[in-house]
Amino acid sequence: MTKPKYTQADLDAVSDNPEWTEEDFAKAVPFAQAFPELAKSIRPRGPQKAPKKISTTIRLSPEVVDHFKSGGPGWQSRIDEALLQWVASH
């Protein structure tokens, strides 16, 4: 992968998000204080509809991962379903 050949002048010309100064940080306020109505409209995620799952790390062969990922989004849930079926039959 080659590194883009942008100059600092290129970046400065398109930057609309300059680096914050100490003064900017001193004037900063929490999101809910800056946008109270918008903050009220944002709902936190509710309780899970299905039983909670346990987060874990598992090492799988590339063939298994490729197979499930080829089905698109939800591949981790499909692995879970396949394992649940295996557990039920054994």
C-alpha cells in the first residue's frame, strides 16, 4: 500500500476541523448541556429481547469463518445457531 502524497497545504486547504487549542478545551461543555433537546431525544438501548450471551474469544479455522461471513451480516449469530444445533444433538 502506497502512502498518499498529500502535503500539509493540501490538508490545510480542506480541513474544516482544526486541532483544538487550550482555549477550545476550556470552553467545552458536555453534549447534553450543549444540545439538551437532542440529548433528550436519544434513547439508550433497552433490555435485550433474547437471553444475554457471553462475550468470548474463540479461534476458528479460516474456512469456517469464510463460510459464515459469505452469508453476509449476522455471521456470528449463524455460528452460534450452528453450535446450538450441535449441542442439542449431542
